[in-house]
Amino acid sequence: METYKIRLWIMDLCSIYELQTLLARVEILGHKIRKSSSTALMDSCEIGKAV
């Protein structure tokens, strides 16, 4: 019974770790998307001024 509890605890730790990793990836991806979209927006503004 004890080994079962320990195994569950380890699985919980792993799932928390995976969740944090996933959230970090999503955050990085979101940041990249925001950065590229703001860059694209600035580029289109520059094009708009040039026209």
C-alpha cells in the first residue's frame, strides 16, 4: 500500500512538472506570437507611411 502511495505521489510531481513545462512553453510561444505580431504591425505602419 505504501509503495502505491509513493508511486502516486511521484506521478503527481511529474504531472505538476509537465504542466509547468507546458505552461512555460505556451507562455514563450505567446510571447513570440505577440512579438512577431507587434513587429508585423510596426512594419505595416511603416509601409502605410511610405505609401
